[in-house]
Amino acid sequence: MEPNEDPVETVLREIFEETALVSKISKNPNAPTLNFDYPEIIEPPRHILIEDIDDPEDGHHQHIDMIYYCYPVDGVMGLSPGWSLFSYEVLKNALKVHQLGKDYLDPSIYPPLDVLTLGVAAIDATI
């Protein structure tokens, strides 16, 4: 997060900086409703994860990942280099294969289990 930036602003900025996609937050219909004007209420993340990081420069530390479900405003015309798109079917099938433990999923091709799980959940929540 940048100074004076809230988590929603951060995720939308990060998506654009990393992928060149302009996105919006998919609001959670199950989020509790609070009725007051101040302080400002922002959309809460769908999930909060703690990830262990072993950085060669900074050493071992943890990241707190706030997971928002987002969607591109104008569709996907192209992505920044290094990013891949996966269809719902590919994500769902890879998740099933991973859960069954029957086949090895090449990490250079498929995302890790947390990304597969969250990707399927995000699409399920928005269709």
C-alpha cells in the first residue's frame, strides 16, 4: 500500500500496474451493512491470507494478502508480458486434478493451489 491509500485503491492500482487492466471490485453481497456516514466504509476483502516470504535480500517475513474479487472494466484486450489468462474450465479442471492428487500439475504452466481455489471461487461468486 502507498501512503494515504486504502486497500481498494491499492488492489485496483496494483492490477493496472501489473497487468494494464482497468478493473472494478466485485462487491460481496454477504458483507455486513453498516449505516453511518463517518468514518468512510470501504469494501472488505473476501479473504485475508498470511503468506511466508523467504526473500534473499530482506530475509524471512510475512505478507498479509487481502483478496478481492475483481473484474476488468473493458474486457481483456491484452495483458502485460508475463501474465496468462486461464478459462474457468481450465481452472476448475486443474483444481480437481490437484485435489485428487492423481496427476502432477506443472507449476510453470498452472497456478498454485491457492490461486486455483480463489480463481474458481471468484468466478463462481460472479456468475
